[in-house]
Amino acid sequence: MKSGDPCISVCSFDGRSGWCIGCGRTVPEIRAWRKMQPRARQMVSRDLKRRVERLSEQGKGHTPSDPASLSQDSLS
């Protein structure tokens, strides 16, 4: 993980929303992250906590203290 990158190395995606269960970004956001203007990154970053919280509420999010949250069920 590089400075300013929200990645926590838990790369698994929710099939419904397309959000990474680790950082909350979509695949296009991850691919574009290094080339994004600071303002664009800031706008995406503001929404990431909400996205990850929503996935957690649905039983799909990752919490560092819960390795079971990385099960294959979280991909559907």
C-alpha cells in the first residue's frame, strides 16, 4: 500500500455493488487511482467509509478482527 492509497490488501468484490470489500472502491476507481487528480481522489475517498460500512451491514464487509468475513460467500 502506498501513501494515500486506501487499499488494505483485501481484494474481493461484492457482486451486487462492484465495491471492493476491503477498501470500497470499484475496479475502474482502483485502476484510475494513481492518475486521478487530487480532487477526484478526495471525492471518492469521502464515500469509501460509507461503502465499506454498508457492505459490513450486509454481512459482506471485511473487518481485520474477523477473518471469516473473507469467505467465498462475500463475493455473491
